[in-house]
Amino acid sequence: MQTLLALVDCNNFYVSCERVFRPDLIRKPMLVLSNNDGCVVARSKEVKDLGIKMGVPLFQIQQLVKQHQIKLFSSNYTLYADMSSRVMSTLEAFAPTMEVYSIDEAFLDLTGVCYQDSIAYGHLIKTSVVRATGIPVCVGMGPTKTLAKLANFAAKKWCKTGGVLDLSDPVRREKLMRIVPVGEVWGIGSRTTVKLQHLGIHSVWDLATQSSQRIQSQFNIVVAKTVMELNGTSCFQLEEISANKQQIVCSRSFSRRLTEYKELFEALAEFCSRAGEKLRRQHSVTGCLTIFIRTSPFNIHEPQYQRSATIKLGAATQDTRILINAADRLLKEIFKTGYSYQKCGVQLSLIRSESTPGQFGLFDISDNDLPMENRPLMATVDQINRRFPKAISIAATGFEQSWKPRAERISPRYTTDWQELAHVK
């Protein structure tokens, strides 16, 4: 029995989430903006047709926004995460194995599930998700993850597919590969695309007809496996359980420029708190902390400054208090007055499972002969905050906190807050 994998991808996910509760905006040009409403992170089809690119700063397209009356929304991550959960819960009913690939994508193993009419089954998935959540999706299928991803790209690009395409047939596969640029292949980035083009490899078909050994010698094993996947040989398996992150980064641009040490430290403390929560959620500890601060690279009229600093922790930890103290020491080393800081962040690395045996340092024991790290305390704080969001904060407090992101166009949290439920009249 031939393997059949499907990639289900939500269309313009952030925009679609907003439209579920604002049907008056269907077929209207819409943009969703990043933190502080700075850059474009999601576009409706109407906006894409205007030529507005992803990531462009809002101030550069103000004239287009006004001219075409484009609706603007701040990112509502609480709403998007809940809608994503609803989509994934719906998809679980259609396959015995599923890998949640991102907030708006999931791979399904349909081997033996729809061997009679895969296209009809794809349409069933598509209509069921729309009916259950209101989110439109496209379904791409093939014998490998790379082909399923390519099929999904084509299902979105060409309306004649009806949003569903199966590339199990070699003839149909070749026909599509000959007209799709090589840069659209899953895992082929912009730099690799340029290198491939220098070798005369411009289309997906050009890449698929290459020897995997030759590609590996000139690139790496991942690109070689991609060639094999394009030819129907599965090299990337579905991961039902997401692998733990090997790095955790928390950073943010500020709604205004920061000049005081205490403001930067407050921001870093909050980022350490978030990173600690993510670390504990995957039952891990970290052995290394890095912080960075920087001014705005876009403001050439202000003095520029950016620095980072790293500390290797004596004993691996998941305690927010230890992370904040380490960030404080590092910030004192790199902070300089006279600059207007636009962004800062923390990065945790040397991450391993909390169950892995470790070694305490000479000064890692407190007066009561217990480790300085208090895992039961952190677990209790997390449990309280899950039940009562933001009830307890270990981060620095008492400051103005005007550095926090500005979200002037944020929509209600329709699905997670009783006070913000949609009203039907």
C-alpha cells in the first residue's frame, strides 16, 4: 500500500481568524500587524494582489492603506492560539497519526484511510474544518512530506484545484514540477536557491532529476534527502510528539525608546519569566543564558549601539529567579547610558531534560541544605498562572511598564474571555 501524507494549511490564518467574527470583512483588504503595530505579519488575498510584501513596515505603506481603505488589526495571539487548537482538534478525527507542524499547519498520515478517492477525502477535510471553525484550508497530498507541501502550494496558487491536490501520480507530479520554481520547495531557502540556479537548476523538476549523491556533495544531507522526497522516497517521518526546543528566545521591540537601566532590566526580567515558563513546560533545564540589547538600526540620526553577553550557569536550572539574577549581572556589564534602546531579549541554550543527572556547584546549596533552585515553587506558580492568568509575576515590578507592546487595533478575545464574547443582535 502506497504511503499517502497530507498537509493541511490554513489560508491567511491570522486574517481568517479575524474574519470568523467579522464576516463583514470577507473579501475586504486586511492586514495584521506585528508587535507595536510595526510591520505586516499577515495579509488577505486582496492585499497580496496590491503587491504589499510580508514584513514591510506600516509607515512605508500608509498611502496604500488610505487609498484602498485597508483594515488594520493588531496581532491577537490569544485568539489565534485558541483557533489553532480548534482546527487541530477537528483534524484529529481524519487520520490515526498527525503532526502539528506550526500554528496553522498539520501533516496527516492518510495511508489506507482514503485509498479509493483521495481528492474527495481532501474536500471532506476542507469542508469539515470550515464548518467546525470557520477557517478556510487547503489540502496537499503525496507519498512524502515534501510532495505534500508542494501539492499544498499548488492547491493554494491555482483555483482550478479547488483547494485540494494529490501528487501521488508521477505524471501529474512531473507536470507540476516543470512549472514551479525551485525556491518553492520545502526547505530550500533563498541562499540555496541562488546556488542551485548557478548550477542551472531553476525548476523543481530540475532538482528532482539530480543525483542525490551529487547534491549532497555540493550542499548537505538535508538537500539530498529533499531530492529523494521529490522522487517519492520518504526521508522525513511524521513526528506525533514535538521535539523539545534546543533554544528558547524571548525578545520584543518597545513601544518607545528606553534610556534607563531599570526599564531595560524590567523588560529582561519579564522575558526571563516567559522563557522559564516555556522551559518548565517542556520539562527541561538550561545551562546557558544570553541577553542582548540594541538601538534602532533604522534611525540613522541616533547613535547606534548593540551588545550581547553570555553566562554559563554553574548548575542547569529552570528557576525564573536564577535566570533573572543572571540577566541582571549581564546587563550591568553591557549597558551604556546615552543611548535610546529599541529592543532587547534573552536566549536560553544548553537545554536538556530535567531528569538528566546534573551536578551542583559549590555555592548552589542554601542554608537549609536544599538546592537554590526550587522546582516545587516554580511548578506552583505555573499552576496558579494557568488557572488565573498573570496572577503571579516573579519579574521586576513597580516600574511604569510603558515599554510594553502597543496594540491599538487589537480585536476582542472572542473565544477565551467571558467579557469579550461576541454579541448577537
